[in-house]
Amino acid sequence: MKRTVKRVLLVIVAVVLVVALSCAIFAYVQVRKFDSSMAKVYDVPPMAITRSDDPAVIARGEHLSKSIAACSLKDCHGADFSGGRFIDMGPVGSFAAPNITNVLPAYSDGELARLKFQESRFGGVLDFWGDNVVHSAVFACIGIGWSREAGASFPLVLGALAVAGTLASAGFVYRTTMRRPKEGPLFTSVAEGGSAARVADALSRRDFIYLVILLSLFGRASWFLVLAAIGAPVFFLVLVALSRRGPERKTV
């Protein structure tokens, strides 16, 4: 009887694991598709938008906002566009459409330039290196905290490996894809051309921060440092290999 119960429990656990793994793979694929679509850059010249005092233009805008787009509904941005009412979504939370009369002042010049792909070269370089310095600081802080808690030095070695791999990869990407002058956004990919480069791009996304938060909730941020200490140097070697192989050529 006990053996039968154990087998049933094992089957249930196996089914749960398979379902969980399938859901995780499905979610990962969908997130990657969304990220790739968001990362795609289209060559669309910015529209020249100027303020108009023409009563006909103002009346047309009011018509569009109230009838077609329905922006002025109370459940959207409100009659004066200063924000709609709070909508209660139960356990999900509550939200309200924001005040759009002061949207532009809420952004800095640099943020607007990045959103419109009009950043300067200095701004692009600063943005790129700023991100990688933050990533390195996260790895270093996890290593220092783990070392102080465990009273051992090996977490510092893991942190140093993660930081070294991150900065080496950043330096290599800057040297191979960002030093040359080009039009549009300064940083668009960690490597040039081919499906392997797209995989490398997916691995370089900042989504890892969600894993850090999740592991930290369970007091297991050290697990992430172990993965980073292995993955960051390996990622650097992958970038070097992709660079030596060169972009894939399409055959007709």
C-alpha cells in the first residue's frame, strides 16, 4: 500500500514538474518574442509636430480625443486629461491613467533622446557603460555580503569573476560594435549578424534582475552569483568566438 502511494505521489510530482517546465518554456519564448519585437529598429523619420492656434485644428484634436480615441473618458485620462479615476482590479491592484498634460516635463532631455533614437554619441556611450557598471556593482555587492555572512573569501572570488566577465564583455562589445561612427542608436546588438548573435542578444538582456529579486526573497541571492561567476566569463568567450567567425552570409 505504501509503495502504491509513493508511486502515485511520484507521478503527481512528475506531472506538476512537466506542467511547470512547459509553462516556463512558453513564458520564456513569449518574452523573447516580445523583447525581439521591441528591440527592432525601424527607419522612421521623426514627425515635425508644431503647436497650432488654428481653431479648426484645435476643434479637430478635441473631436479625436473625445470621440475616436476616447481619451477624455473618466476611465481613461479624464475630461481635462489630468488623470482618470482609480480602477480597482481586485487582487491584481488598482491603477489609473496618468496625467498627460505634463508628460514631456516629466522626462529629462536624455530620456527623450533615447526614446526618439536621437541620443548623442557621448550619451549612448554613457548609457551603455552606466548599465554595465551597475551590473558589476550588483555582483560585487552580492559577493561582499555573502563573504561577510559566511566568513569566507571564496564569495569574493566569485564576485570578481562575475565582474571581470561583465566588464570584459562590455569592453569587447564596445570595441567591436560601437567604436565606429554610425547612424541611429549607438548600441543595438552585442554581435553582428546571424542567429547566434540573436541568441547572444537574448542572453545579454537585463531580465536577470527579476531572478535576483526572486532569489533574494528566499535568501538565495548567492545562487545567482554562482551562475554569474560561471556565465559571465563564458559569455565573453562566446562573444569572442562570434567575432572570429564573422557575420553569417546568406546564400541565394
